[in-house]
Amino acid sequence: MATEVTIPNLGYTMTVAKILKWLKSVGDPIKAGEILLEIETDKVNYGIESPAGGVVRAILAEPGEEIPVGGRVAIIGEEKEEIDPRLFQKIEKEKTVAQAVPASASRETGATAGSPPPEGRRLISPLARKIARDKGIDLSSVTGSGHGGRIRVVDVEKFLVGKKEPLSSAQSPEVAEMIPMTRMRRLIAQRLAQSFHDAPHFNLCTEVDMQEALRFLNELPPKKTAEGGGVKLSLNDLFIKVVALNLRDVPLLNARLKEDRIELLKEINVGLAVALDEGLIVPSIAKADQKRLWEIARERKELVERAREGRLSLSEIERGTFTVSNLGMYDIVFFTSILNPPQTGILSIGKTYDRPVVRKGEIVIRPIVEMSLAIDHRVVDGAVGAGFLQGVKNGLENPYALL
Amino acid sequence: MRELKYADALREALAEEMRRDERVFCYGEDVELGYSFTVCKGLIDEFGPERVKDTPICEQTIVGLAVGAAMMGMRPVPEIQFCDLLPMCMDQLCNSAAKLRYMSGGQITLPLVVRSPGGKWGRFAAQHSQTLDAWFMNVPGLKVAVPATPYDAKGLLKTAIRDESPVLFIERKLLYQIPGPVPEEEYLVPFGEAKIYGDGKDLTIVAVGRMVSESLKAAERLSKEGIQATVLDPRTLVPLDTQAILNSVRQTHRVVIVEEGPKRGGVGGEIAAVIAEEILDELDAPIRRVAALDTPIPFCGILEDYVLPDELKIAEAARNLMSF
């Protein structure tokens, strides 16, 4: 019996997937569970397994095509099997059929024929839509400034003004190269712009004496047990563990804002920002507060490796409840971050470096790290954040308590 | 201009109309002494017990009597002490008063005005604090007036008394003691003509009854934040000045509708539907309703405030629309 291969839903924000490449061609035999093709979503690259064994009878989408979730991309069947020709129809054809239905329905209800095609899922105010129609503006080139990127009249007006007075090309620098934004870059742009716009951020800053923490790390040999997997503990593991333990005491920072309520989250999943060439990604360690340092180290190593290979699962990216961003490997002494929505807090950690500090009236040299905690002021006030940061500082300055 | 309280303006309207037309008379529970909201206080001194009369505590009788008297050519102005008691005389009001003129082919007219106060008085609990305007908007044959100021109270009541159709005249308890300018000379306020406050270009706030003053306070707050609101009071819900509402929304493209009654099935829903049906393409943001929560009005003051709309909630809704 013929089996359809469709685009799976890999997360609730996913609507389409781009076909990256086919690992099989038409006529190739394939086993159930064997990878048939690779797709790219907003967040991950993913290999789709064949749901059945047999022969690849049809491939219905080319690499580069974007196919909606649930869309049919291939047919698996027996070599000689007779297959209903309708199954070979490509997804676009289905779409045209689907569109024909509402059109005839609207004729029945007396709606004007030739009404403009649907604008997809973009949110557009009725008045903005009308003005755009009257002035012949293509709304796909207008950027929306309302909730969820909603296009309002002000956006259409801004667009019109921009049209009327184009920057004189003599003054503006010449473009050397155009880089189209990847899905990932677009997603980062959209989420962080929204976060920066919607969540009133503020930063609390402190410095931590890392003498004990460094000694602690140097004294511990790599753990060779199954638990540790031969991993060497890094500063990041300490940061993650200390942050997780302190989130237990300050649940408001392990929370998200939903309309008019604050949801405290059950699990403490600490994300670690990982820089890739394609953009920033934040895999997170689930229930980090309940894990031993070695487990955290092993998971962290694995997650970072898989992030570099583009092989993270959606849940590893979406489950984070708090983010740690460490630029200590660069010469960055201090920085602040934009919240990773819908999280309430993000801890930014600079480089650990030797610096003169005063201890008991004497100037001594100590390894110091400066960190800033950005928080969403809608959810948390300064004192709560300060208490959390104090706890993180105390934890790092007394690392042996973590064992 | 001289200032009169809302209750005093209503009394002046009653007295002027009773002087002008001897068929006008008023009656109800505790009307002779002018309890409980002082509107009829002292009328008995000028017009005597024949035209200013106490009745038993029986709302069916009060409105039933008005229907009979109006059919026989009188112009009764009965008072129902709280609008929460109007359900007691629903049949007399909605089946008799509202229908007989139509069903008799116009042979009978029913020039009667049922006055009754609605809304919050402050810790009067679930059976004496309701706002039932929306119920009566749904009754063809009834006109519904909801004055928000002493000026409108007087002018609308005089118009109501001269109208040949039954009018439900819903006052507001908390407004009775609020003063406002009322001219000495006679004037009428026509039905179906909204009053517009200000000419803010950013949004229209349509408000009814006591919510008009709350909306004006909200508009003042908003103007300090750079949001300019127009406040529109329809003054009568039936007939409703839909043209004024539509014209205003055509200017501002955003609208908040405020009422003291519960949101579900409310006046705001009706007005919102008219706007959406007629001028959807003029809207740059969704229509927002600010109304009471869909619960009985609590006795506890804190909870009562939580349930009912006020200037802060109106301002918040407006801000939300501006950024939507």
C-alpha cells in the first residue's frame, strides 16, 4: 500500500519547512526509519525518516521549496504497485483547489467577485488595508509596528513618505553586496526586536571574586565515570549550576508574562547562548537545579556540539526558562543582553581577569568577573533581581558548596 | 450660568412640565416626601396630592396604572425606585406600554415616562446597583434615555414627557448630587442626538450615563500622555445617534465603548456591531469595550470597584488601542 511522506509539525510555532536535500531518488529502495530527506525550519534542520519500507515512487518537492506543515512531499510504495494518480499531485495544485472553494462560496453569499487575494497570515488593520488598496501599495513590502508585526495606518503612511522622498543615492553609501536574511536571522531579528520593544529591560551589575571558583575547577580532575563521561568542568557549568540553584529561591525570575498574568515555571531549564555562523542559538539544560555538576558539564558539551552541527531538537531550544550568555572567551569585560523572550531574565558574563581589588584594607590581585543581569521590569522589580544576583555571587565565591 | 444638581434639574423639568400641561402627574414609592433620591421632593407643595402620589410597594401596579392612564389621555411619569426593580413590571413595560400603540394601529398613544435610577450607589449590593440599559434597548416600541449631566437630565426629561411614545428614563444614582450648568430659560434636548466632548483625533470614547464623566477624566489623563480622545455621549440609546458615532470613528479610526452594565450582551456590543457593520474599513485597531465584569455587583467596596469600569480602566484600554 502506498504511504505518504508529509512535513511533520516539530513545534507549535512551525508553519512551513524548507526542503534542504533528498537523500534518495525516485526508484531507490528504502527501509522504514531510514532518513529520506532533510528539512530546515525556523529553528532546526531535521531529517525526515521514511514512515514505511519499499521504493521511493515519487518526490513532490524540490530542494529550496517551502512546504506547509502536513504537506505531502513523497510517496513510498511497492515497486510495481498501482498508485492513485491523485497522490502524485504536488502541493501547489492542492492549494489551487483549496482556494477555489472559498471563492465560489463567497459568490453564493453575495460578496464581490474579484476581491483581493488573502494576505496570508499577516495582521493588517482594516483601514491600513483599505488605504493600501486605494493607493496601490503592495503590503508585503510594508513593515508592521503593531502587536505581532501588525500593519497599521502609521506604517502605511511611513511607507508612503519613504516612497516620496527616497534618499538621494549620491549621498547614501553604495551597496557592495546584498545578503538575504536566512530564516534563522529573520527569526532572531523579529524576536529580539519584539523583546526589546515590549519588555522594559533594566540591568543590575556586580563583580564576583573568582579565586575560589578557579581553584575549585583546577583541583577537580576530569570525571571518567559514566556520569561525567570524561568531561572537564568549565566555568560555564559553574555558572549554570549556581544560576539554577538561585532560580529556585527566586521563582519570579523563572517565569514568563502572559497577558495579565505571570506564569511561574515548574522546571528550571537554563539556556546557554551559543554563537554560530548562522546566528545565535540557545540550547538549554533541563532541570539544571536538580543535576549534578558533572551531568551539567556532559550535557553542556553535547548540546554545544550538536548546536554547531545544527542538530538540536526543538524542545532543547524552546524549553529554556532563563539564559546565561558568556563572552568570557573574548576580551569583553562587561556587557548587557536583550532578554530572550518570553523569559524574564538573562545573565551576561564577561571575561575573568586579574585585577587589583581591596581586601581587608590591602590592595591585592584577584581574578574578577563582571556580570550584568537584565530583567523584565513588568515582572520583577530591582530588589528581587538584586537578591538573585547576590545569591549568584555568593554561590560562585563559595563553590565547594556545589559538590 | 447657574449650577443645578442633577436631581434638582430633573425636579425642575417635572415642575415645568406639570405647570405647562395639567395632564402630567408623577407618583411612585415615597414620592410625596421625595425619598429616596430627592427628585420629587417638594413637588407636592405646589401640585398637591392629586398629582404627586405615593403608591404601595408594587411595581406592576405602578407601571400598569401608567399604561391605563396614558391610554385614557393622561401623561403619567411614574418612578421605579431602583432600576433593579424594573423586572417586576417587565410585562407592563414591554408587552403593554411598548406594544399597544403599534397593535392598535395608532388609535392609542402611550405618552408615559418611567423614571428609574440605575448604576452604582456604593455598597448597595447585587440587587440595587445594576445597570440594565441594554435589556431595554432590545424592546421595540420603547425609547430609552440615559442622561449624563444635569443639563441633559432636564432637557431630555422634558422631551420625554412631551413624546407620544413610552420612554424609559434611566437616571444614575451617583449623579443625583453632582452639579452642572443649567440655563434659567427653557430648553429641550432632542432624542437621538449625541453630545460630543472635545475633538481628539486619536480615538473616540463612546460612553453612557455615569461613564461619560469617567471617560472625560480618562481623556484628561490621556491628553497628558499625548493621546487625544473625543468623548461621545449618545444620551439616548433608543433612538441611537449612529451617524454621530460613525462620523467620529471616521475621524479617529479607533473606538472604546464604555458602559456601567456587564459586558456580555451589553450596549457596547450593539454599538460595536453597528461600527463593524458600517465602517469596518475605517478602523485601524479592534473595537474595545470597557464594561462591568459579567458577575453580580459585589457588596464589598473593593470588589465592587474591581468589577465596575472607571477612568483608569478606560485610559488603559485607550493606551492599549494606541499601540495595537
